[in-house]
Amino acid sequence: MEQHENSSEKKELIIRQTQEINTLHQEVDELRKEVKELREDIDLIDVFQKKPVITAAVIGQIGSFIIAILVIIGIFF
């Protein structure tokens, strides 16, 4: 009789452990999906946060183009 009780307890334990393992597998799958979505969101955010870099050299070059255009317009008018 004692073996039967031990046997049924072992079966219940195995069933509970199997259920817990299955639950953990499902949670891991859900977490993997969330991590994937977060990585995609991070990539998207990186794309939108990148701003053009304007240095002093670029500003100087644009200024020189404007002055050159004004000089050319001044010559012909």
C-alpha cells in the first residue's frame, strides 16, 4: 500500500513538474518575442534620432557659397 501511495505521489510530482516546465517554456517564448520587438524598436529609434552633424567647416563652406552667389548676382545686375 505504501508503494502505491509513493507511486501516486511520484506521478503527481511528475505531472506538476511537467506542467511547470511547459509553463516556463511558454514564458520563455513570450520573452523572446518581446526581446525581438524591443530590438526592432531600438533600431527604429536609432534611425530617427540620428541628426545631421553640422560642423563649423560646413557652415563656413555654405557661407562662402552664399557670398559667391551674391557676388555673381551683383556682377550681372
